Amino acid sequence: MRSDSYGVSSALRTWYEVYTIYQNRRAFAIQRHLARVQYDALLKWRIQLRAKLKLLKQARFAEKFFLQRRILKVWKAKFEERQRLKKLKELETRRLRAFMTGKSMHL
């Protein structure tokens, strides 16, 4: 066969055109795949970020709740201490009054 015949050059030209098409498709597929991988990675990161922000919000709420509870307990203890001191003062006043008037008080 002669290498310069029209059939050979036509076959080579057709092969090269098909080869170029496949090269272009491969390059496009690689670009599309990379873009898809980047999109998926970014989507996964955003979902994880939202989950962490939700947990952070819950943690802040819980911290605020426990702080309020602790403050309330301290306030209640101080209030009860004041009430005890007030009752003790009233008892001492009654004892002193009873002592001054001469009545004995049995407690």
C-alpha cells in the first residue's frame, strides 16, 4: 500500500478528528469532575459548620441556664440566711423584753 494514497490520509484525518474530540471530552470531564469535587467538599464543610454553630448555640443556652440556676441558688441561700438572722434577732429581742419585764421564757 502506498502511504500517500487518499484513503490513508483520509483515515488518518478522521482518526485525528475523533482523537481530538475524545481529548476535548476528557479535558471537559476532568474539569467537571474537579468542579464537582470542589462543590461537594464546600457543601460538606458548610453542613458541618452549620452543625457546629447549632451546637455552639445550644452550649451558650445551656451555659446561660446553669449560670442563672447557680445565681438563683446563691440568692436563695442569702435570702434564707437573712430570714434566719431576722428570726434570731426577733428571738433575742423577745428574750431581752421578757428578761426586762421579769417574765421567764422557756425555749
